[in-house]
Amino acid sequence: MSGTPRRESSDRRVRRTRRAIRQALVDLILTKGYEAVTVTDLINRADVGRSTFYAHFTDKEEVLFSSLDELSDLLRLDPASRSDRLLSFTLPMFEHLHEQRRLARALLGRRGGTAVVARGEQIMAAVVRDELLAALPEGSPPPASLDMAVICVTGAFMALLRTWADGELVATPAEMDAAFRAVVLPGLETVLAVQRGRPM
């Protein structure tokens, strides 16, 4: 157990520094847009040294990706807590982004830039694909239309999130979730029903 308090203190310091840099990125995106942000801007806003910044991140893109990866962790629910609902991550995601409005607007709104959109869609597509595969009977091959279904669901969800983050839609998380599911689930159920009906 020797050295544990020092290690815990060091870990807290690391988390605090990384959090300050990520928060600086959110602030700067909202102020000037992601594309215009520089590493120097981040260092000045987070009030850290250049060597400290580079001890934690290689560039501004890595800061961005670390923020998006936190959202990815939220999407990938623990199997034990996963409900039987298809796309069970949607309501928790809407609720989280409602609580973290500034983060949502920075990462998903129009000022986020193409790198944010591309990374967000990549993360979302992987989660959607995993959910659809998990909904198939065990040992069943994926449907031929799986890739198209993933693209459709990902595109719809991301478009809805971006519009909501920018304040162009005013709705509660539950209302957003209900609207998304009402439009998307019937099509997904059709795709999955065809696959479920096939002989093994």
C-alpha cells in the first residue's frame, strides 16, 4: 500500500488538468469555432504550461476526441443495465446532453467543425451497429441491409442532436427520444423481423 496517497494525489492532478484543458476547448469552440482554435489558445485559456499541455495531449484534436470519447462511454451502457429496448442509449444520451448544454452545443452544434461531426458519427455508427447485432438471434448472420440501416439511424440521430444543441428545436429529452424512436424504430423492426424469420 506504500505510495498510494501520493498516487491518488497525482491521479487527481492529472484528471483536474485534463478537465481544465477540455473545458477550455469547449469555451473556445463556443467563442470562435473549433477550426479557429489553436493549441496556444488552449494553453492560455486553461492556464497551463506548454509542456504540461503536451504531457497530456498531442494536439487540439486529441483534446476533442477525449471529450467525445466520454460521450461514447455513456452510449455504451453496461450490459447488466441495458433494457430490452432497441437503441436503449438514446434517452440517456438526450438526458445527459440536456444537463451538459454547453458541452452539447460545442461538440455537436454548428461551431464544432467537420472533425467533430466525423468523429461523432464514427462513434455513433459503432454503437448503433453493436445494438442491431445484439438484437439478432444468436448465431444469425447480419442482414444485407445492416450497413444502410446503421447509416440511416446514425444520420437521423446526429442531425436531431445537432439541431437540438443549437437551440433550433425546443423539446425535453423525453420528447426528443419519443420523436426519434417513433420515426426510426418501425423501419429497424422491419429489417430485424425479416432476419429473425429466416431459418438458422
